[in-house]
Amino acid sequence: STSAVMNQRVAVRPTALGEDLRAPGRSSKEQHSSGTAVVLESGVPAAVSTQDGDVPFKVSIALYNSSSGNAPFVDDSDNQWPIGRAGSTLPVPGLDQYPGPNSGAYIFRPNSSDPVRLHPSSTNAVVTAGPIVSEVYMSFDATLSATLRVYPDSDEVEVNYHVGPLMEEGSADAKFAGSEPSITYDTAGAVKSEGRMITDSNGYRAMPRERGTKPGYEPISEPAAGNYYPITAFASIASDTTALGVAVDRPCGAASLTDGAVEVMVHRRLQFDDSLGVGEALAEDECLPEEAGGDLVCRGLMVSGTHRVVLGSADGMPAAMRAAQRHNRHPPVALFAADTGSLDSEK
Amino acid sequence: AGLPTARLALALGLVQHHDGVSGTEKQHVADDYARQLAKGYDGTMAFVAEHVPQLHGTVPSALKFAPCAFANASICTASESLRGGADTKRVVALYFNADTTERKEYVRVPVAETAGLVVRELDANYQPKGDPIESQVVPLNDAQRRFRARYLYSATSGKASAATTTNGAVAQLVFAISVQPRSTAAYSIEIDKMATTNARARPSTVF
């Protein structure tokens, strides 16, 4: 019932679900100096305040289960027959359930264009506030979480995600041909992007993209996968005034499937090969000791990465994405030394 | 050849293959890319750890610098060794900015101790200069703890001492650094329970 202002930039302000944060006078800008403020709605991010007032801002997970054959969008010419991966820890059910075509290293082929949508549980969001950094830890399920951080004088919302192991034996997604989660940053249509998106081209050029069209590849038969693009630096969407940009720290896939939202794929774990050249499933296992000198325990890869999300003016987005790139990919080189003695002698 | 970065250059050259860039190689090839990159990284970072501290100034003989490649998994043997009663009197963190513009960043250092931490900037003799720097202790969340547990033994190649495992990092110490272009900045982290409240790292409010 009370809103605890976090770090003069992030106000934990439980608001009625669906409340129009852009209603006049609702802007939390008065509460904060200019710049980014992530306003939380009963524990999960609900808005970011920009020069134009609060912009609704929600983080969710789009969990694509991979095609298990008979995908409705594919004509019969695809001869992507499943080749299970020898030695994988994946539970590979009878192949007959998976007559192909399959998602694989070369191709993203979900079994539906409507992913399973995971929202952060508002009961166990952990809000951490202090004089320097404030953060919101949100878990979507046992193996998917994201921590949003806001630092003083910064317009970037740092998102540190942890994903995996996916498709563990007995888990809900183990019965599918694969699991391909994306993090979705959604402004609930506040950024009127009208089907347009900008993605980098291997970190060099910003390429305009139009949902549903891909010169030379029309018509697009896959409403979701057909609108995904490989990025190595950033993806952004903009209306005339406001923009949303996501800077990433590694190559991945990105799409804008609804106006005002950008999604970035953060992990993939697939049961079958897509028969386009690798000859084994994309299912990276890790066999690591889980105690000193212990036996190796093999499980799916766990990944952790950082996105830097900027909600701001459309004009300022290119510069904001360049700055976010530098923070994300070219941090100062850090070295550490434990000093057990020099302090005394020098003193 | 002969340059400490030669191994890394060879590995990076190898990974320019479209498989390396896009992940369309078989697992054993991906593992080999990782092994080659890691060997290249280790060789390069050994060179960096030996020479960059000298860019900053006269390095006390007791200071042996090393990178913490698993800091993103909250694993850093040097910074985790700072605990009440341990031999480590202070941890020195050195940052090198290869850019041509000043870098102002917030850094996160894994710590096992959360009370009485004091951060100071160091001069060219690695001695404290100026007042303590504002800092904040942020406890690890569930995902960070899980991620750390997953890599702890491989990060320290099984050498994780009992101390690092049981008394290892429980939080991250956050503070601001400012590094001039193509320069270094050094900071010390000590435990000083007698320091004033403002000098010590502030706890976070968690709810």
C-alpha cells in the first residue's frame, strides 16, 4: 500500500493491474529527477518514466516449444527427419512422435507461433534498494529468471538473466522436441512501432526491418520464426517520439512480433537435428564437478547474460545504443590481487 | 608468433568460420573452439596481469594480480578471500580502460564478507588516496547462487578451497569507478569495522 522510492529512480508503487500509467498526473516523473525510473506493479516492472511521462514496461518470457513435426506452417517438401543426438542427457522419446521438420542449429522452427507466455510471479519478486543500485529479481519458473537493475544517472535498465538447465528429465518442457525461450520487453503498444524494427548487421550497420516482409523470402510462412533476425549488437523499435532499444552481450535472435515490444532469444535446447548439416541436435550438455574432486554431473547448459534496455526519445536511441554497447561489450579490463602483507610493511 | 596474444589471435582466427560465429558446429567442435579460446585468453591475460599493474605504478611485491573470469558467476578467489580473520588484509581491484574516452562504470565484486567493507582509490604506489568511496553490498539472489554453485568447482578447476565453497561469496560489492582514456584506476577493499558509517559499504534494503 505504500510506495518505497528506491534510489530516487525506482519507485516500487503497487498500482492496480492494467491502470493507465499514462493518465495525466500519473507520471512518476515528479517523484524522480529526469532519466529512467522503473515503476513496479505489485512487484513486477510496470512502467519506466521518460521525458514523456511513464511508459508501461513489462518483462515476460516467450517460451517456444520446438516443432515436433507436422508443423502447420510447413509444406511436405521439408525432409527434415529427426536424428536424435547420441550421448545427450536429453530424454529422447520415441522418434515416431517427431516425424520432423525440426528446430535445429540452422533453423528456428517452433511448434506454434504462439509461445507459452511466462510472467514473473508477483509473489516472489525480490526488490533490493540502496544508495547506488536498485534491482528487482523476478523468477518466471525454476530455470528462468531476470534481475533488472537501475543505477544513478543512467538511462539504461540492466537486465541480468539466468536461464537453464532447460528440458531437465521430468520437467514440463521435456516432452517437447525442444525449448527456445526469449525475453520480451513490452511497452504495451506505447511505442507505436507500426511493424518496424531496427537490428544491427553483425555490429556494423543498422538495418530497417518490416514485420511480415523479407525481401526475396516472401511470403513468410512462419509468423514468429519468419520475423526473427540474427543480431550481435542491438535491436530497437521507435515511434515518432519514444523508442525502446535492447543492447545484447552476445549473438542471438531478435524480433518485434507486436507493436511496442522486442523479444530476444536467450537460450535453445533441442532434441533433434534439423538435417541441414550439423548431424546432431543443438543440446549443449555440461559435465561439471559439483563438489571438490567429485564426479562429473552432466546437465543442460546454464547461461547468464546481460541486456541493457533503454526507453527514451527516438532521436537519442542510436547514441544510447552505442553507449549501451560499450558498457556491455567493452567494459574496462579488471584484475584482482589479494594483499596478505604489503599493507603492514608499507605502513 | 612469440607475442603473448598470438595464441588468442590464432583461436579467434579459427572461430571466424561460419560455424563458430553462428553455432552450427557439432558439440565436440564447439568444445574445441572453447578450449582454444580459453588457452588464448589465459596466455593473454597472464601477460596483461603482469604488465598492466605496472602501468598504474610501483607494484608492491606482495600483489600478484589475476583476472576473475568467473566474476559474472560471483566467483573470484582473490576477492572472496577477504574475510574476518583471514590472511588477506585487503583486495586490490585494478581496472584498465583501453578506450579513448573516459569510462565511468559501476562495478560488482563478489565478496564473502558484508560488514565493515571500505573502498578506497589507490595512488601510483597502491596506497590509499582521498576519502573512502561510497559502496553498497547487494546480496546474491537465488539465480546467482544457483549459477555460482554450478561453476564453482570447474571455475577453480576443482581447487576450490573449502573456504571458498562454504564461506564463499554471498554478495556483490557495488561501487563506481572512473578510468581515464587508455589508463588504469586502482581501488582497495578492506574490512574496517571502526570506519564511520558513511565510509563503510551500505547494506541494501531487501523486500
